[in-house]
Amino acid sequence: MHDKGFKKEIFILLNLRIKFITTVFLICMNSRERYIFSVDFYNSIKPISRELKHFIKANTRFMYLKKGDYINRIGDVCYKLMIINQGVVRGFFMHGDKEVNTWISYDGEMFTSISGYFQKIKSLENIQCLEDCSIEYLLYDDLVYCLENLPESLVLNRLLMEEYLISAERRAFIARIPLAADRYKFYVENTSEKLVNRIPKKYLASLLNMKPETLARIINNDQ
């Protein structure tokens, strides 16, 4: 009986010790400042102040999504201005029963539903993950507050809009190039090789407005 009582006391003490160590570990983890990729993203475009860094850290939200998950659907109003920490996403709409890809973005790029986010109307396209994705975002109201109260964010916003317009111009050029092979050539010359290699070929073919077999033939001829 004495041995049983002693073993029981040891068991209780071990449980208490485990609970104590677990509690200390959780407190330490929670007290550590979480890494915010968005801070480095914005700072790489234009060095930002401590005040703006604090605002971004305080208001950035997080999403962790699986391949195939939808971030936004046609008809939804999008309230998120998003940055991809890791992953690949696409924007597309339906024309009859056919998917039409309009853009594809990956690590370190910003995206949103343009009409849904800036005009607060129903989105015209779906946004879907092509890989497992880690995404950070600011809500629309937080962006407006930032622009109205932190003047340096106006310059940052202008620089981001310049990048977006340059990207939109390239997509407009691609849409107007008549030959499929020339569209592919223009795209790979103006796109990161890392991204090109990560895009499933059927989505790349749709983005370049050609059939998958046409894209396969062009790629084979280039090799």
C-alpha cells in the first residue's frame, strides 16, 4: 500500500511538472514578436517609419489555405488587400463552361479583386490557390485609415499602383499578340522563371489564350 501511495505521488508530481513546463513554453511563445512578412514587403519598396511598421504589425491578418481553396468568388465583395508570403494564386472567370485565367501571382506579390476591393461591388473573378498558401492581408478600412493618417503611405501606395499598372500593361500586350508562340515568348521574357515553372500548364495555356496542346508544342519546339 505504501509503494502504491508513493508511486501515485510521483505520478502527480510528474504531471504537475509537465503542465508547468508546457505553460512556461506557451508564455514564451506568445511573448515573442510574430514575424510579419508584410513589413519587409513594404519596406523593400520604400523604407518605412517605425510608426507605419507598428500600424502594419497591429493590423495585418493571416490566412493559411490549401491548394484548390478559393480566396474569393465571383459575386463576393472582397475586403482584403493581400500579399503572398508563400504560394501561387490565380484569378479567373467563367465564359460559358470554360475557365479564363486573367492573372497568376506568387511569393512576394500583392493581389486582390480590383473591382471588389476598390469599388466595393461584387467581384468579377474568382481567386483560387494553385498551391498551399500563406497569405497576409489588410482590410479595406485599415488601408483607408493608413492613407488618411500616415502621409508616407500615400507615396508607398503610389509606388504599388505603378507596379500594378506596369503588370496590367504587360497583360494587355499579351492579349493583343496574334501568334501563340509570340505570346508565350513575351510572357516568359517578362516573368520570373521560377513562377513559369510552378504554374500548371493548363492554367498557363488559359492565361496565354491557347489550348494546352498548343502550349506543349511551343515548349517542345523551344527545347
